[in-house]
Amino acid sequence: VGPTLDKALGSLAGGGGGGGGSGASDKAPRRHLLAIFFYKTAEAAKRLGLSAEGAFERLDRGGKGFLSAEDLRSAIREVLGSDETLTDLGLKATEQISFADLRKRIDFNFQPLEKGMETVFAGSTAVPEAAFCSRLGEQGVDKVTVQNWLLLMYPAGIPGGGVERRFCETFLYTTPAVLLSKPSARPTGVDLRPL
């Protein structure tokens, strides 16, 4: 029948398991689903004219003021149709994501990476993950945001050689940026299901 999507993506991302910190690991083999979910949430919010705040309100089951690990697991099941354990997603049962953290995770404005490619790679074809995050941080991109992008680029984990420029270029070429509306433009009563 052929390889699974995960195996195909894994081989594209530099071989079998990889070894990076932000990619999927043996302990959290499906962590990349969080990044895919956040991207799809941003796409749906943009399509519906919602702000990040509107998306947060929709995901915050029960109006707790934070997203619990179970909120995220349930949303992934609804949106992606994948019923994963918290462990496979790399989530602790006690994990809570605030609005500020969600805002970072649904930031898919890739302009800093696109404009700063030369600075980020400094003439190299690959850089260590820490350098990649640090250099984008110098351009105002939060580390949580960068790590989320890396999960989309390298679902099986960052290879030992580091973040490769060619993967970043392919990612930028194939993944449309998503910029959300301002809070004042948010319509009321809009349901994101099924995102």
C-alpha cells in the first residue's frame, strides 16, 4: 500500500527519527499534531474574520480563562479526527495554555523568517535549532512561535544536522502565512466547528 504519511514526512525531514528538541520524539510521537491544529485554527479564524481572542474563546471549554490539555486533545479529535493520548501529544494532564501563549502558537506571520533568511542562516545551509530560534528571536519572533513553525517543518524531529535552509525555503513556498484580524473586527456568535 505504501508508507504512511508520518513515515513519508519523516523521511522528507531528514530520515527516520530525527533528534531535535521541538519535533516529535519517541515520548511524544504525535506532538506535531498540535502545530497542525494551531495552523488550522488560525486558518479558520482568518476565514471567519475572527481575532486570536475569538479563537481562544471558542476553544476555552467552560470559560476557564485557559486551555487545558483536555481542551486541546478534544479539539484535535474534532478538527483533525485523530484521537491521541495526552502523552502522544506531548501534553501533561495539568498543562494550561493562556491566551498570550495561544496567540504565539497561532502566529503564522512568516515575514521575519522570509526577510531574515540571510541573517538566520549566515551563509550556512543548516544551523542548530538553538541558533535558529535565537536569531529569529533577535528579529522579534517569540521562541514558542518559532518552535511551533519547526514542528510544522519537521514533524518527525529536527535532524542532527540542524534546521536546513532548503526546508525553510520549501516551507515558506508551500505554507501560506496566516494573519488574524484585529479584535474589533470579530463577529459575535460564530462557531469555529469543525474548524
